[in-house]
Amino acid sequence: EDAKTDLLGWNRLLVAIGLGMVVCSSTVFFSYRRFASVLKWLALTLGGYVIAAFLTHPDWSEGWKGVFQPHWPRDPAEWSTLVALLGTTISPYLFFWQSSEEVEEEKCEGKVSIPARSGATQSEIRTRQIDVGIGTFISNLVMFFVMLSCAMTLHKTGVTKIESAREAAVALRPLAGTFATTLYSLGLIGVGMLAIPTLAGSSAYMLAETFNWRQGLNEKFGVARKFYGVVIASVAA
């Protein structure tokens, strides 16, 4: 029975279906501007991970030592972790998403034709570099605090076999307190609501480019059925 419920005791299947419907409906019916605004506000939930890390009262000297004096992986599990970190940092779908959203931004500025969007000024390139640089820094900073929380609580007490995000949150409760666990859980929900439309949208953009379909989050469903169909199918899967 425990496996069928989430941290709040709700049925996990019903929660997944409900959140999936929210993601699909907002992707299809929201304008690009509104959709982007929702994702930006959702990103604030990542701050829960940072606060949760401080609530665990980490040994900062040990933490910084681990950061600035790393060691080579000593076993297959550590190598797998390193590969996972690199793989989630350098993900191909991010290139599709980033470039496609730049096009969406330009369409909202009135550049609706390809000739109008061709080329880029040095100012625009610098702005994109700053945008990507800050976003990458913040995402990696949040990842650091996630790892710090787990290292100073779960790993320190010998809990190293975590099979799901739910298990991580439950294991944190007696070690870091209920409030820290709640923040960690909210972070998980926020990350899910950020990642799902990004992954589904990237697939839709990629296929639309490949097969020359009408695409874009500002398009009506009737005009871009195949594009939105891929989004819905991806979320459903």
C-alpha cells in the first residue's frame, strides 16, 4: 500500500494523471508568454533545496573540503554517479529547448518570418551568453545543495541505497526534520513540473523541425495539432 501512495498519502497514479493533465492543458491553452512566466515562478521552488540544506546543519568545513579536494571515483557506483552528473548537465534536449524558446521570444517581439529572425547582433549574443551562464550557475548551485543535504544526512548515517525520490525524502525526515523534508518534497514537485513540459516540448520541437510541422507554444491547437500531439503523447508516456 505504501508503494501506491506519495509523501502526502495520496494515490500516486491519480496524482500523476492529475499533474499530467495540468501540464498538457497549460502547454496547449496558455500563450507562450504566460507559459514562460509560469515556468519562471516554478523555478523559485528550487530554493527549497537550498533552505533544506541549511536546516540539516551541515559540517561546512567538511563540505568545502569535499568540493575543493575531490578524489577519483573508487568503485563502479561512484563512476556511475559521475557519469549521471555529467549526463544531466550536458543534455541534448536542452539545445532544442533553448534555441526553440529563443525563436518563441522573437515571434513575440513581432519577428514572425524567418528572414526577420535571421542573424543576431553582438548585443543579442552577449545577452544570451549571460542568460545561459546565470541559468547554468544557478542550476548547478541548487544541485550542490541537494548533494550537500544528502551527504550530510543520508550518506553520513550509512543510507546509500536510495531507489526513488520518495525514499530520499522519507529518509531525510528523522535526520533533518519535518520542515526540511517538506521543502525537499516541494522542490521535487517543482522540478517535475519544470522538467516534464521541457522534455515533452523539446521532443515536439525536434519532430516538428524534422517533418516541417507547424510549431510553437503561441499556435492554436487546431493549427499545430501534430506539435501539441507529441507534447500530450510524451506526457502520457
